[in-house]
Amino acid sequence: KGNEPDDPTQGGQTEQNGSTENNGGEETPEPETPTPADPYNGHAYVDLGLSVKWATCNVGATKPEEYGNYYAWGETTTKSEYTPENYTYAENPEVLPLDRDAAAVNMGGEWRMPTNAEIQELIDGCEWGTTTLKGVNGYIATSKTNAATIFFPAAGLYSPEGFIGAGTVVFYSSTFNSDGEGFAFLAAPGELNITYGPRCCGLPVRGVCE
């Protein structure tokens, strides 16, 4: 369990080493910490020229390279285990209401979780590459519109069996899957898409605002 955050309830992170390459397999330099616009409601963001602004950090993190906190879909507090037995949200809304949105509750203001459409816009509107930031593996997205950059740490997730997936970037969408699962963005070597799975799992959350 050497890749687990020190304390999942406190936004712990893991220092990792790894190769740095873009989608073409070429080496890319370690990115500078993005220079955000003025913080909104105390949280810095990057304007990528898209329909929404993206927070520079996961919910619960104070630096872009920190993993932040993990939330089940529709829950707004952290816990030590993420299982079907302790999952508390039974509703099936088309989009999560703000009082069940981990970004809205924990960041305040007009912050919220991104929708599937906004995640797809992020995928399509940026060039993507794997990199490290201060020793932490992740993905850097560079806007095709204005060349602004944003970093997503490879924070993995919590399944009912425990912490898994270190080395992948994943965070929840607010969009509901009619099969009763939660949609999420997933970036892993050779893979960049929107997927879905059990919504009792604990995933990071990245906020957006208009």
C-alpha cells in the first residue's frame, strides 16, 4: 500500500517518480505551476478558453499536485471506506443537486462538479500529455485556444476493496448514468475518456465555475 495517501480524509498525496511524455511519446518538461486568474471564492482557477473555468486543485487540496479528498457520488464528506453498505445516496437525478455536489458544498460560491459535456469539452479542447509536477505523476492539459495549462494528479480511487488505481487520473462528473452508476473522467496511459462505474467508490472531485 505504498501508493496510498497518508490520510484519505485529509487530502493526503503521494510523491511519485515516473517518465514524462506527451501523447506522441516525446518527453515534455515538468510544467510550471499554472498561473491562475484571481481566485474565485478563495479557490484559484485556470481559464482554458472553454465554457467553464477549471479549479487548479482537487477538492480538499491546496496545491495542484496534491490528491485532495475522495467522495462517493452524491456524498459531500469523506470516509475511511467506500462500500455499497455505507453508501448513503439513493436518489437518481439527471444531474446532482448542488446540496449533493461535493464541489458546491466544499468550495462554495458558484463552484460545482463538471457535467459530462464539460468534461468532453475539456478533453477535446486541450492537448494532453503525461508529466510530473513536484514529483507527482499526472496529466497536463494545454488549451488549444489560449495555451493555458492545468495539471491533474494521478490520484487513483477507492473501491470497496480499498485504495487502487494509483497512476490514473479520475474524477467524478455530476451527470447520472441511467444504469445507476456514476460517470467519471479517466486518464491513464493510452486512455482518455469518460467512463462509469459503481458510484459508491471514492473518487477525487475537480470543481468548475462559469
